[in-house]
Amino acid sequence: MLAHVIRRAVQAVVVLLAISATAFALFYAAPSDPAVIACGPKCDASQIAAVRDSMGLDEPILAQYVDYVRGLFAGRTIADVDGTPIACDAPCLGYSYALHEPVRAAITSRFPVTLSLAAGALAVILVVGVGAGFVSALRRGKPSDRVLSAFTLVGASVQIYFLGYALQYLLVYRTGWFALPGYTPPGDDPGAWLAGLLLPWLVLGFVNAAVFARLSRAQMLEVMHEGYVRTARGKGLSPLRAHLKYTARGAAAPLVQLLGLEVGALLGGAFITETVFGLSGVGKLAVDAVVQNDLPTVVGTVLLAAFFVVVFVTVADLVVAWLDPRVRLA
């Protein structure tokens, strides 16, 4: 097991380095000039050249990338457009000349919004998605199975931007049943925090729960006919207890892998949901950075999303290896 953990950790580091190199290369492949964006439209050629020099853009690309990676672990000093040194502590993700602050600070200030949105959506996904798939498998062919299958079909077909705007118009502006979506720190007012995120939780959770429901139903139906489950039933266990103790564990591996990917993606920023509901999270920050050609912020948010996806997929693989010892031999 230890060898499996070490192997997966090394693979995760290699993947993160490859993604960082790709994101950094895209920074220079972009048609816009970072020096022009940082200096502004009123700068002349000599001012732009001075800004390019202060930003270190005249250095070879490889040297800049090495400096960037070093900054992730040890921090670095970045020059502002006027040459003023700016201390960027580790992990340094660069400096946003559009926001006039380090990218890490911009992400840190918005991450609680994304974390709250991801936590509530995951709760809906697990309770509604996995629960619906479990019940649907146990009630296969019955009316409840058909109703739940129709529910998952709708969830898998609808788009977040359509459902979000539609429900926001109907449930917030027309009926007033839900509070206007927004973020209030839970330490300031837990009630306002819950009310402001309830509708985004339900929309994001419902759309993603459909995938979990279909997968959990298929896995349950496959595992419940295995020999060890029939043996447990033959020893006198009730159907529900046998499925909870044996079938659920046997069907868990694909769900855990999908959950790891989902958690990583949500923590990296729910771009569409945050934009639809006007939540100032990491996803909304990335969208605004793309619109404003804020390349350091774009690269920083890409690296953050990649980090969470790689870490949680790796954790999911380790959990699967614990659930199924045969995986450790692969």
C-alpha cells in the first residue's frame, strides 16, 4: 500500500508540473501583450518597453518559468509597472496588474464563497444523487424507479445557466420564496449565509446529482447479483442490511472516483453557477480575468483548479485502493 501511495504522489507532482508549464506557455501564446495591458492604453512605446523590463518579460521564457516555479515554493519579488518592488509570498501565483494585488490575495479573498458553494452542492449531490440511485436500484421496475429515472434524465439534460436563471426569476423575483442569491460570511450571520446560497446549492447540486444517481443505480444493480451478496442473503441477512453492508461497498469505487473529480472541480471554481447567481468566487474571478485579459490571474486560477482536481483524484484513487485491494496490485 505504501508503494502505491508513493507512486500516486509522484504522478500527481509530475501532472501538476506539466499543467503549470502548459499554463505558463499559454500565457505567452496569448495574442495580447502583458506589458501593454499592465501599462494601459495611454502609454507610448518607450513606457511600454520600461514596463516590459520591470515585469521581467525580456528574460528568456525558460528563465521566467523557473522563476515562477521557484516563487510557488519560496516566494519572489515582482516589479510593479513603475518599477516598485512588490513582495509576493509563497505560494506566489503572480501579480494582477488589473486588480493591483497579488493573484494569491485575489483568490484567497474569494475562496470562502467557492468553498461554501461547493460544500452545499456536494451535500445535495450525495443525499439526492446517491440516495436516488440506491432507492431506484432496490425498487427496480416499480413506479418509484420510473419516477427517479425521469428525475435523473431531466437533471442530466438541463443546463445550469438555463435552470439557474429560470428558477431565480420564478422563485426570487416572481414569488419571493427564496432570498436573492449572495454571500454572507457564516460567522457574521448564519441565517443569511444559508438563505443566500440555498438556491445556488439546489441548482448546482440537482444538475450534478443526476450523474451520480445514474451511476450509483447502475453499479448497485451490477453488484447486488454478485455471489457474496447472495451468500449474505442466504445466511439470513435482510435485503436492506445486505445491500447496505455489502452491495454499497462493492458499488462505491466508481462513485468515489467521480466524487474526487467533482470535489476538485467545484473547489477550483463553479464558473457558470457563480456567474449566473452573481457570486464573487474563484470561478467568477477567472471569468472576469478572461474578459479583462488579466493573464496572471487566468494562469493562477487554472493552476488552482488543476491542483484541486489532481489532489482529490489522487485521494479518491487511494480510497478506492483501500476499498478494493485488487487495485493495489495493478
